[in-house]
Amino acid sequence: MSARPLLSLFLFRIAFPVLALCAALTGKLEAEIDPAAPERIDLTNFPGELVDKVVVPIPAEIFAVLDKLDEPDWNSGIELPAESGAGRDRAILALTFGSLVGEGFIAVQAKNPDEIQKIGRRVLSLSESLGLSGAVRPHSLAIVEAAGKSDWAKVRDELDATQQTVRTTMERLRDDELSGLVSLGGWLRGTNVVTSFISNSFSEDKAELLNQPGLLAHFRSMLGSMKGPSGKTPQIRAISTGLARLEAIINQSAAIGEEDVNQLREISRAMLDEYYFVKP
């Protein structure tokens, strides 16, 4: 089976918008992953949001495809970082928020209520640092409550709504840069966990999930156009360099090989280490 139409991996829509990345247009999922999830995703009919002519897919849809190709141990992919201190640059907070929502989707795949509740509370705390707690609080409380009841469809809906609410609020405040960074953070967290699963059980079909040059080019352009001091921070420069390295690997050959996947995993992890998995 050729999975070329799976051109985009994982963006949490909130961007998150991801993801997901924000990415997604609304699409409701059943309490369980649909056993009839398609082996291929046609991007002309993909449940995602068109952001600057780039489709940013809902992460759960990508995960459903990965589930069909294999049976990942989603619990092994959960890695909630240590609590970060207050006062960080808002661009870094936006990236972290997106990645945290991405973490939530991973925990939903694992059906892990304890981790979901932790993530819901962390999302609310981070939204306070971004000045968005009023908009996010209802979603965060609903995430915690639904996770306690193992209502995974409701958790997914609220994670998706959280991303969309934050993205819409930021755009209304003319904070488009932060909105885009939320999308990038979600996509990056999702990409890293998927590359890890593919590395552990490689196949060409699964590797095609990572073939998304248009999305990489979009994020690189977004970071390159950032204004103000945030765009010149070491973290943003390192992430921009990492995106260029990812793009070079994706574009260098017709098919993504096992060693390519390993490199994509290591590079995406190093990018997350810049802001998400920061040692306290």
C-alpha cells in the first residue's frame, strides 16, 4: 500500500490549531478509535483547517491511521514535562501550550485518565500565564471531568475546542504569531512521538506519515517572518534550524527510510528540549 496521500503527520490545531499543530477543522470522533479508519488519507477531503493554504490535520485522525498500520503502546509515548517557572517569553509559552495539548491527545489514545487530568490542570495553569484563563477554564474543567468518567469522545472534543478557543482569541487580539506557535508546538510534539513509534517498528507505509514538506516550509516561513525580540531568542533560532534540517531530510529522497526516521526523531526531540522538556 502506498501511503503517499498521508502527506501530513500531525498537527495539533489550536493551532492545535495539533495539534491539530491549530490545525483542525472540527470532526467528532467516537468514544473508541474507529476500527474502519482509512488506511490512506485524501488531503482533498481531510478533516483539518486550511492555514495559509496548508492543511493542518487533526491529530486523532493521524493516530487512527497509525493504529490501523500497527498497534502502538500509547502509554509509552506520554511524557509530561516538569512544571516550568513563570515569566517565560510568551512565544515559548505558546509553543509549550501547543505541545501540552498534543500531549493530551497522546494520553487520550492511551485512555489514561490520570495523565489526562494532570494535563487538563496544566493547560489551565499555562493559559493563566498567557492571559487566557477565562476562555480556557470551561474546557479545562470539562477535560478533567470527562477523563474521570473515561468519556474519551468528550475529552477529544474539549481538547480540540481548547485549541480553537485559544487560536481564535489570539487572532482576535491580533496575536497571529502566538497562534501559529501553538500550532507548531502541537505538531512538533506529535511528530516526535510518531517518529518514535515508527522507529520501533519501521515500515515504508508508516514512514510516509512523515512526508509533509509543505507543512515544514509553512512553519519555517512563519518563524522567519516573526517580528520583535521573540523571533531572535536562542530557542526560536534553534527550532528554525531544526525545521530546516527536517525539511532537508524529507526532500532528499523519494522514500523515507529507517535511518531518515531515526534522524527525524532525534532532531524533533532536540527541538522539544529547547522549550518543552527543559530540565528544571
